[in-house]
Amino acid sequence: MKRGTIALVLILSLLSIAAVGFNGCGKQNTITSITITPVDPIIVKGTARQLFVTAHFSDGMRVLFWTQVTWQSSDPSVATVSSNGLISTVKKGTADITAIDKAHPSITSSVMVNVIETPLVSIDVVPPNQIISLGTTTQFTATWNLADGTELTNLVSSVNWSSSHAGVATISNSAGSEGLATAVAVGTTLIVATDPVTNISGFTALTVVSP
């Protein structure tokens, strides 16, 4: 047998072994759920927003930016969604955007999109000027101030959170704990909430003291 043929046989054999191993893992480690981020996004009419899917597996593994889903909108007259999860807005209102796993159609996740007509002007971070003890946590929310004077309050997943000094306090952007700050050292940091579409930000001071 020629060297080239032997090499080809070896490669095919290795690929077969890899495929069997993958399928075997697949039987033990199955997808159990998917989640969409951001949760309940607020979008100004005429703008777009990208949604992302995380897949959760039976062994606890998570796969970010899961693309093996199809997308649906409950009301395309308000908002449509592309095959890759990009929301396009049409008019003021709300619509449920749903991701459906292609291989397991019973596994789905939905978020409610709120389309507003009035542009965002500023963001307030609430509560302001918090003082907490080392090792404790505190929850922040964001208030959106719109051009017509309307306020949208208690927002946590519609903004990106950051801390100016993560060595003093960290703040979460993980689903289910958005806006939760954890004190890790004595000092002062700024907690910042940023709209990912307009990049408009608001901030407040967080001071960490000894217990």
C-alpha cells in the first residue's frame, strides 16, 4: 500500500473515532435549555438590536453565541427578527421574540421587546452614592430619561454595567444578576450603566468601607 493511501486511511480512521466520541458525548451531555440576552430589551423605533443565545447542557457546560436556533416575532408589525437574531423595529409597542433550538424544537426561550418612539436623553443609576461594607453586595438599577419627559425605571438588563475600579467593586452583567455589585476592597468606584445602542451612560459612586 502506498504511503499516501496509508496516510488517507489513518486520517479517515481518526475522523471516525472523533465522530464516534462526539456522538457518545452527545448522548451523555444533552442540551437542556437556551437563554436569550439581553433580557427584555428596550429599543427606540427605527434602530436595531442584536440578540444572543446561550445554550445550557446537562453537565453544566454553557455555550455562548449559540447559533443553532430559528427566530420568531409574535408581532412583526412592531419588531421583526432576522435569522441571526438581529431585531429591526417598525412601530411603538411590544413583541415577544422567541429562539427555537433547531435540533430540539421543544427547547425555546423568549424575551419581550419594548419599542419606544422617544429617544433616550440620559440615564440615572439608582440608588445614588451607596456605601456598603466589604464582602457585601448591593443591587443597582437604571432609570432611562426620554426626550418627552417619560421615565423608564428599574431597568437592569437593558444596559451594560461596569465598574471604574473593579478592584474595589465588581458588577454583574450575567443573566439574572444584572446590576448586582460586589464589594471586594475598601475604596470608591463609579458604577456605570451604558445603553449599548446609543452609548449614553449614567453613573454613581459606590464606596466600600470596612465592616
